[in-house]
Amino acid sequence: MKTIKIARNNELKLTLPENLVSIKENGTIWHKGIPILGVEDTAAKKQIGDLVRAGKFSEIPAKYFTRMGDNENGLWAGTDEEWEKHPGCLQAKKDFEAMTKRDANRAIIMLSSRGWGDYSPLEVEIDLSKSDAEIIAECRKALADGHDVDHRDQSDEEILVKINAARQKLNAPAEKNTSKAAEKAEIQRKINSGFCFSCDSYCHGDCGHYSNDPAIKYTRRIAESSREANFGINEK
């Protein structure tokens, strides 16, 4: 599915299915009959919102409208191909690669069982690229802070055995390569089948910010940067 990308400050804000986008003779971009507007000022946002709700698009100042490329309103708009060359996309890919590399050294260690009931075991996620001393310190903190831990007092040697077991498992060539290959194949399958990495589902563009770029899943903030809010995009 081809899309139109909308970005601000090199960060992707909105992805629109191309078949739902229209470009007027004056070059302005519209989505489902509503213009894509870039409005940052809070006072202006209310005023422009009222005009949009009333359908008085002709009364909206020209500076808020969005066209392909860089815009006075601070937004950038372009095709998938143009976004691939955009600094924001290149940085997102770099961040994705760095995160993937970092995740490749992470593992979960089960430090202790907990309680008499159906309590989950005490686990800690660690970065195996750190020194043994640093990892042991993190494990000790988890044991000290953990609730209802059965085996709180563990020696450095006991903890180190668990660290080395996690390191050995992570570095097992066959298992690691098979897992990575399967993960890569699954991502490619999702890309080919139209999966939306922005909302993590097969939304077919209904979420309003469709993207088949897997990097989006890892770079989107937990508190999403605001996207189109009835009439435009707010930077906050």
C-alpha cells in the first residue's frame, strides 16, 4: 500500500494511505475531504478548528495548509520513496539498528521464586555486554527490592552462574541464528502482507497513520506525538 508521509522536525507524525489522499489544483493535501493543516499555536488551533467544523475551509489562512515538500507550517510531506531519503527516516533506521544491536545483548535471568501462591518468579532483564560486577550489582538490587523473594541472600558466585548460563544461551550459534532468521522472515512476511507496524495490526489504513516500516514500531514514543487532530497536527 502506497502512502503519503507527514513529518515535523524530522519525526514522522502521520502516514496516510495514498488512495485516501487528494491533492487540489493549488497543491494542498486533503484526506477524506479535510485539509491537512499544521497548527502549533494553541489559540489559533481553536479558531481553525471552528472553521473546519463549520466547513469554512476558504477562511483558513493559507500558511496552515500543507503541500508536498517543506511547508511554512513546519510540516514536511512526501511519498514513500521521498521519505526513504529524508533525514528523519535515515535517523529512524539508524536508531532501529542501534536498538536491535543493543537488544541482541539482552537476556532475562530468573533470580528466585516468590511466595507460596501463584507469584511469578523474580526476573531481571540485563545487558550481557556489561561487566560481571555491574550485572551482579543489578541482580542484587532486584533481589533486595523484590517482593516476597524466596532466595534473597545469594552469593556472587550463585548469581554469576546464572549470568554465565544466560550468556552461554545467548551465544549459542545455531539457536541464535535460527531465531534471528525466523524473526527476519516474519517481519518480511508482515511487510509483504500489508501489516501496519504503527498500530501493530492489519488495519488496512483505518488507524489513520498506516506504515509498513518496522522501524516505526521501535521509534514511536509511548506517548505518541500528536497527529492529525480533526484539522491538523500539533507538535506537542
